[in-house]
Amino acid sequence: MKFAAGIHSVTEFGNDTIRFSEALAIISDCGFERVMLVSVPQGPTLSRGQTPNGAFLNLATSDLDLVAGQLRRAGLEIEVVHAAGVNASKPEAMDESIEWLRAICEAGVQLDCRYVGHSCGGAAASGMSTADKQDDIKRLAEIVDTVASEAPDMYFAVDVHCRGIVETVADCEYYLEQLASSNAGILLNTGHLTTCKQPGWELAQNYPDRTPIIGWKDHLPPSEEGRAFDSVELGTGDTPFEKYIEVIKLQTTDRAHCIAFEHVPNDQRKEALRASREYLEDLWDRI
């Protein structure tokens, strides 16, 4: 099994100061051949004569030839492009979310990537029932259907996220019911499903063709006040990886597999990423 590395494993949301090329080099040094890029609307633009700090590039404004060139030099292929910033919780932002998702999809096509992950927006509160989020989930389906119908060869997947519009198995099932596009579905974020005490492996079992991206993350209860979770090195948290592997390994579904974490000290990120890959590869081979 070839796992990709999420680029957010080597930088920080809210403190993204590492250059794109440096982030890719670290990922390559950790033994990965594939990467998931995360693109944010406010992210830096990579262009000729301009090499900004920040690895969360705005792929809609960046020179994609330069992006591809830096990937080649690092010996990496793109597994997933992730459109952070898609937000279905605000009706007034719907058109903007469609345009942003469309732009990242087009960047993915140009970069020879078939998988598009995306955010969903925050819920009013964590733990809300699916019924109380129906309008938001329907709006998300409309956003994604608009773009997915234009790109039938691409796979789209919403990131299941604690405190998000889509955070539970029931939310995911309702979302799938609203979608008209068969090439759209769920990014199984194992860490967030663990935080929300959800049996996410059941989604892989019941909807193999609608779970095109597996986000391999490990979570613990939060160590800091105000934080919903700790995203840690794989194998050091509470995520029941065995249950996911027992289901997924037997399936022949075409999927992207991405390893990531967030709350590891900067000076420990490289070794934690290497250790996470080795842990998951070993576990996958043993089950």
C-alpha cells in the first residue's frame, strides 16, 4: 500500500511559514512518493520570480507549471488536492464556494490528480442532530453536485470533521442521499470520526464506492483548553486503525490514502511523519 502525506503534517494551520519546496522535500525525505496538497483561498501564490513562505498555496492563482516542477524535483506525485474554504454553513457564500471548488478541481486536472477533498463549513455547535443540519447538508450537496457534474472523471470527497456540518455517520449517510453525482462522497477522516465516537469503518463497509479518500489520522482528547482534539502521530492516539484496515484492505475500490496529523511540535514533525508511515504500513501488512 502506498500512502500519501498530507502537507499539513509539516506545517501549521494559522502559522504556515515553511516554503512549498521545503515542505515537499521533508515529505520525500520521510519516504513518501505521494502528497496531498491543501489549498486555501488566502494562501500564497507561487509564481515566477516569487517564492513565498507558506505551503498552503492558492492553487487557483499559482503557476501550476512551477508547482508541477517542484513536485518533480521532490520526486512526488499529487494524490489529492484539498480545497479548504468550501463553506455550506453560510447561504451567502454558496456561489463563492462553488467557484473555489471549481478552481481547485481545475488545478487538480492540470496537475494530473483525480481526487479532490474539500471542507464543509462549521456547524452551529458540535453534536447537532442531522435533522438540525439538513439545510446546510443539502446546500453542501448542491455546491458539490454543481462542480462534480462538470468533472465526471474526478472524485470529490467531503472531509468528515468534528464541529463540522458533516461529522457523524448519520450526517454522511444523509449527505450521500442528497447527492446526485456518483463521483462525490466522503473523505473518511479516521481521527475526527474517533473524536466524535463514530464507527467510521461502517461507512467504508457500506459505501465502498462513495468513500474515495481515506484520511488516516490519530486523535486523543484535547490537551489544551478550547481545542476539540489532539491530532497526533499515528499509533499514539485512540483511533482503532485495525477496524478500518480489516474492512478496507479486502475491498478493491479505487481510493486515495493520506496520512496526516496537526498537533505535533514543529521540531518533531519530520520524525513523527516518518514514524506514522512506518506504523501504518506495518499494521496494514500484518492485518
